[in-house]
Amino acid sequence: MPTIHVELFAGRTVEQKRALAAALTEACVQTLGGSPSGVDIIFRDVERHDWATGGRLWSEPPTPKPPGT
């Protein structure tokens, strides 16, 4: 069965991670077969200053769009 790596911004609660782990496990078992005990999920919390999209760190404020765009 699979090992799923989940990277998300730091700050999610244990309850949120527990719920996501349950949902991902259920989806894997329904889709791939096997048993829940065969699904491993690894959470990695990433700080916003350690993640960038489109050359911009997520910790930086969004760039304002020019009027009329």
C-alpha cells in the first residue's frame, strides 16, 4: 500500500491532520484495495517563508494588481 507525503503550511491542528489522515486512508482503501493498516501518511509542516510560488514567498504580502486588470 502507499506512503503518502503531505506538505502543508504550519498551523494546522492535530484534529485537522487526523481528519485528513482518515479521509486519505479511506480513499486509498476504496480505490486501491487493501487495509487501512497498510496506508502510511507523513505530514510535514512548512513555514510560509520556506515556500514560494511564482518566485514569491508565501510569507510576503500579495503584489497589488494594477487598476483595470
